Amino acid sequence: MSVEAAFEKARAEGRSAVIGYLPAGFPDHSTAVDAIRAMIDNGVDAVEVGLPYSDPVMDGPVIQRATEAALAAGFRVRDGLAAVEAAAGSGAPILTMTYWNLVERYGVERFAADLASAGGAGIITPDLIPDEAGPWLAASDAHGLDRVFLVSPSSTDARIASTGAACRGFVYATSVMGVTGARTQTSSAAPALVERVRRLAPGTPVAVGLGVSNGRQAAEVGAFADGVIVGSALVRCLLEADTPAAGVAAVAKLSAELAEGVRRH
């Protein structure tokens, strides 16, 4: 299934799509793949597979702990592609969430070709702006991959318009200024940012990330956004579990809660 099809399916059901994030290689390769499949089996519409990186400027403490453990265990980019390939075909599109340096070092054309071959849908690039993305725009067009760039409450109207025009799949709206992490309340800036993106970049779905941790918050964000992105809360399920199996079970339970939340709205 493509990212576009996932959003169309959610829209047809009168709800927002749920997008879940987990890093590849944590706590190990097989458990990470099992957790990704558990998310999809329990209602998550699209998955972000994070590629652990040594300088994660956007990631909060929960995701940093997980990615540091994966790196210490020997994670390499090829392991992330293997995770995508193992989860592809599970019923939801799989995107990679990656800092650009990893792609550049791997080789932009090579990465695009290998991701497409693995069944990946595209890439979310938190530290790459469209102005500097010429090689990736060309490679993603050549291999039919989606590209997701970020906007924030501080983005100018011109920046939102140009970013939205460059996106394919959805626009990632960061609802707070700062690093990732589950929060007790969703951002009050998020509805206004979504409205601006829809006005300035019409036609592309808008998904809101940074802060959602439970079904109630998913329902709140789903009331005004096309997609609800959840990361740290799902990663915490694996971090705090006594066993890998318990972690996967916790991921499944939270995924079902998030899916029920957007449907409740």
C-alpha cells in the first residue's frame, strides 16, 4: 500500500491516519520487526522506521536511548533497509526516518534504489530542506519514492508553500519547537499550523508529530489533522519492557489505543 492510499483509506473512513515510529535494530533486529508488524496489525496506517544516528538533533531522550543502544549493538544502514524489507507487505506503507548524512554517505542514488527494492515507500528527512535536496528530488522521482519534509510553527508562509510543493506523501508538521517526546498535553500551536499548511500547500495531507502519547491525544489531533504521528510513546513500550515479547505486546496495546482514538473522534 502507498502512503497516498493509506491516507485515502483513513479519509474514506472519516478519520485521521495513525503513523507510528520505531527505530530499526532496537532492542534487536527481529524484535524491532515484530513490533513494526504489531503496530500494523493493531491499526497503525503507516510506519516510520528510524535509522539510528550518532547525532540525533531532533530526537528526545527516549528515542536517543533506543538509537544509542542500536548503534552500540552494531547497527548499520543496511540493517535499516533489511528491517524495511522484512516489514514491507504487512499491510501498511513503510517509510524511513533518517538524518540526511546517512543517506549522503551511503550514496543518494544507491539508497533510493535499495529502499525501493526493499519495498519502502519513501523517506522523512528532518534535517534536509527542499532547497538543498536536488539529488534526493531527482532520485526519489526516478525510483517512485515519497519524500516528506518538515514545517514548524516558526516557518514562514513562503517556506510552508515551498516545502508543501516539494513533499509527496504528506507534510510533516512539528507541532512544538524542540525535540521529540511524549507530552501530557498536545500543542496549542498545532491547529493553526495545520490550517496554514492546508491554505498554503493545498492537496497534500498534513500529519502532526511531536507529543502524542495516548488515544485521547490522538483523538484531539485527529480532529484537525490528516495524520497523527506517534514515536516516543511507542519506543518507550520497548524501553521499559522486561522482555522483548512484553515490549512487542505493549506496542500492540498502545497501537490499538491510538487507532481507537482516531476512530472515536
